[in-house]
Amino acid sequence: MTEPAELEAAILALLARQEPGRTLAPMDVARSLGGDHPDGWGPLMQPLRRAAVKLMKEGRLVITRKGRPVDPDDFRGVYRLSLPAARGGDHGPGNSESV
């Protein structure tokens, strides 16, 4: 079975490869770890959700549904993952475009 730290690392690695402002489907992360057959990636979906919730609570990613951030303790249905800076062009510390 895949360890939570491995799931978290996979989520963050795939998000880092996304273009700014783009989101990622949890199924894409599951397939990157378990392969294209549902028997490989399907069992990873619930552990991935738990890893995503943990990362959102730590401020390391954002879980969205219909384009809006969700309450990590209470959301249902299809969701997407993104990096926090992708939410609206935040140019906080470390993200400035010019010096």
C-alpha cells in the first residue's frame, strides 16, 4: 500500500508541473501511482483525498469544487487540486514578479 507521505509528495510534484492557475484531478495523481487500470488507481482515491485534506489544512494546496475553495472537513463530489498561489495571482513573499 502507498504511504501517506508518498501520496502527498506525488500530489505536490504533479501540481508543481502544472501551469500557474491550472488545477489537477485527483484521478491523475492516482493514475500516476497506480497505473491506468482501475484496479491499480481506484484503491488510491480515498487515501489521496485524505492526503489532499491534510495538505490543504497545512496551507500547501487548495481543494476546489466548481472553482471555489471547499471546507476541507465537509465537501462532496468531484473536486480539483491546485497550489495556493494559483487561486488568484497572489504575489506574496517569494512570488514577486520584479525586484
